[in-house]
Amino acid sequence: MIASGSISALAGISFFQKAAAPHSSLANLAGYALLGDIFFLVSALCLGHNASRSTSGSN
């Protein structure tokens, strides 16, 4: 979560800088969205793995 928050903060700063440029575009959002998807997938897989480990021992 710390890495995700740090990357989000850096991306936000980058978006502000690029928005002030004369020829700004939204192309940078694709990379940001991809990183967000990857972090979400890793988190979901870790949570699913931890949930299955905690319930498998109680059977």
C-alpha cells in the first residue's frame, strides 16, 4: 500500500506538470491505469491466498 500510494503521489505530480505543458494529452493515464490494475491484481491474489490459508486449517 505504501508503494501504491507513493506511485500515485508521483503520478499526480507528473500529471500536474504535464497538464501545464503546451501540448498536453491524456496518454499518460494509460500507464497509470496499468500500474493500478497490476497493484489491484496482486492485492486481490494475496488476499485470496491468505483467506484460503486461514479457512483451510479450520476444516
